[in-house]
Amino acid sequence: MKIAMIGTGYVGLVSGVCFSDFGHDVVCVDKDPAKIEKLERGEVPIFEPGLEDLMARNVAAGRLSFTLDLAEALEGADTVFIAVGTPTRRGDGHADLTYVMAAAEEIARTAKKYVVIVTKSTVPVGTNRKVHDVVAKANPDLEFDVASNPEFLREGAAIDDFMRPDRVVVGVQSDRAAKVMADVYRPLFLRDFPIVTTDLESAEMIKYAANAFLATKITFINEIAALCEKTGGDVKEVSRGMGLDGRIGNKFLHAGPGYGGSCFPKDTSALARIGQEYASPMLITEAVIKVNEDIKRRMIEKLRDLCDGNFNGKTVAILGVTFKPNTDDMRDAPSLTIVPALVGSGANVRVVDPQGRQEGEALLPSVTWVEDPYEAAKDADLIVVLTEWNEFRALDLGRISSEMRTAHMADLRNIYASADALSSGFERYDSIGR
């Protein structure tokens, strides 16, 4: 099959590369000349483990190409995927559908034959029917169908998620569209991965419901962690005891400084707004949003306590600023709340992150970027584990504590044991829920 992929951001690029690895002929389209030039040189504009090699292999095989010209991409295409951004709209929390609708209208004016227009972007319930209306109005003579195909890719593990998914969700309106989408995902069907084919609205809702539920699990265990700190419990033991219950499961039960990233913040906000629109308030989701912000602020107070109540003049070493390891994505990362609070209160902040510097230099002004944790710790008053990169999991704690002016550690990802830190020379050690 021939597939056109509109958008070469995280979702579009990963999906396009993986579809080409299935054996499909994929053309990825973007309006940004610099991005297309970079891709044509074999350079990946995002950090995702394994993506650069997979892309190079499929370009060399002639199955994957990049262009600025939508007409070129749509020539002979069976499906065209819309994978453009749907950021939170300022002021009201809604998903901004400007780019989705612009892409739909451009497809309508460019397509010459029957095509299935597939929305890969995360969009509110009812959006795909609006896409249908936009296309039909722009080109009444075009024969087409609209399908919803939400993504469930975890940054840092996206290729494995695409190739070995828990499920693929496809929303369609016609048998013809269902057949085309079945052909698109035939390689997964042949290996018995679940393909959930449903209506448009249900497919749209599955995406939001899934992400809101996962955000709820994270926020719930973070609230339990706060209670553990008051009562003397250990949240890691609590998480383990909960997770062994098959009805609950152990994923997303790791306490930390709050969720961030490209999906959970905007999708919970959008779901809350959808509920308000339909007079069916999402009270649990609204509480999750509020509590998650409160958790980030609670982390600031935890750090302040380790700095004896005052950040002014203190040197703080931050290990990790991306919202999770194995990505360069900093969208809504806890660091974007915590680090500015430190800087604004007079702290001298040093930052180490294996992939976060390119985005972080613009997002976190007035910090000093260094290359390794030991350099960051030299003469510091506090060291903070903020993102659990593998590089930070086996540090020489004795060496770090000996280099610090005041050997205090805030382990906001619970990757060390208190006894190990204290026996390695740290005077104070604090973590989450322990």
C-alpha cells in the first residue's frame, strides 16, 4: 500500500518509519523545509532509541521518503494520515484543532481519487465527523472515508510499542474504510496483535479515557506517597503490594514529582473540557489535574527544606530535566515548574541531562549546563534526581558527597536507598513516600 503521512513530529515520524518497515510505501510530508532537509540527510530531529537506524534502513530500501509537496505524497496513496499537533488552546483547555482542519482542507483540494483520511493526532470526540464535513465542503466531488486511529506510543519505547502493541484502535464509518485499515495493519493482524475496530466516537474516546486513567494511577500513588511520608509507610512497598493485584497491575504506580510530557497534561485538560461541554463533568480527571500541579509545588518545598529553608545563594545540581528518560521531550516536564522556582528564589542551578539540553537551553534560562553529575555536584549544597536516566542509577555516591559543600540529596525518583546514601557520606537524604 501507499501511505502519506502529514506531519513529521514525534507521532508522524515514528508511525511513518514503522509503516515503511511493514513493507508499505510511505511518503512523509511537512511544511518545514529545514526539517525535511534534515530528514533527507538521514538526521532524525527527535531523540527516540532505534529510530535513526530504522529510518535509514527503509530509506535505503526505497520504501520511505520525505517531501514538502502534499500532491506528490498523495499521488496514488490509499491512505493519508494526519499526524499534526493538537496543543492545548490558550484560555480554555481545549485541544487546538487548527492544524488538523487545515490539513483536512488541503487534502480535499489535492486528492484526485478515493482515499481514507486517517486522524492519528489526538482529537476530541466528534472531531473526525468535523473532518469529514470540512473535506466534503472543500471538495464535494471527492470520494473518501474518514477513520480514527489514535496512537499509544510511549516516548523512549515507541518503536516497540508500534511493532508489538497492546492493541490497535481503528474507528470507521464504512466497510470499505475498515478493509483499507485492515490492510494497513495486516502485518500486526497476522501476528495476532489485537485490532479493535469500532465507530469514530468510541475510538476517539478510548484514547482520552486511557490516558486519563494512566494519569490517575500516577497521581493516586503520588498522593499515597505523601500520606506515607506522614505515617511512616514506604510507598515502594505499598506500590508493590497494590500492583500484585491483577485487577490493578504494577504499571504507572511509581511515585515521583508528577506527570508531564506531550500527552497526559493536554489530554486530561481536553477530557475535562469535553465533559464540561456536554454537561457531564469529569470530576476525577479535574481532581487529577489539580493534584498533579500541587505535587510539583510540594517538591519545591521538599527541596527548600533540604536547603535549610532558603534557596538564596545555594548551589543546586539537577540530574535530568526531560519529563522521562530516553527522550529529549520537555513538554510539561516537572523541571519546568521546579527549576524556575529555584532560580527565582536565588539558587545557582547546574543541570545535567543526556538529551535535554537542546530544548532545555531555551526553556530553562539562567541555569548552567554541565556534562556529568560529578561536575554538577562539585561544591553544591543539594543534588536532585529529577529524571531517572540509567546514567544516574549507579553513581558513586561517596565521590559525589565528598565533592559537595553540603552533602544533601533529594531523590525524587526513588532510585537509591536511604541507607546507601547516608552510608556514602550524605548528611541528609530525602525521597518520595519513604
